[in-house]
Amino acid sequence: MKTVPEPNAELLSAEDVYGDVKSLTESMERRRAERRVYGIWERPDVREMLAKLVASGVCANEEEAIEKALRTLVTAVRR
């Protein structure tokens, strides 16, 4: 027989538990991705390359430079 620690508390349904686990998993995955990106971002050589691209006018900002670089790499790898 299961007991509830608090007499007036309700047990979570399977759907509630699934939703909580899914939300926590997504949050943890997002946090891992942020740490990986930050690890690359903090490298001085990467920051310098991005700054040069923006300063040259090739890209409006660092985000655009990263996006264009990834698109270029994907295109190069497909060939």
C-alpha cells in the first residue's frame, strides 16, 4: 500500500510525470548546448575571426557570421 507524505496531497499522474521529465530533459539538453557553444565562443581565435568578418562588412553581426559559416561548411561537405 502506497502512502502519501502529506495526507491531502495528490499523487502525480503518469502524464504529469512524463511532462515533468520531458521538460527537465529539454532544459538539460539546452544547458549542455549552451556550455558547448560558450566553450567555442570564449576562444580568442574564434572571437577574432568573428570580429574581422563583422568589421569587413561581410556580415552585419556575429550571429550572421556564424550562420553563414555553417551554411558554407554544410554546402562544402555535401559536394
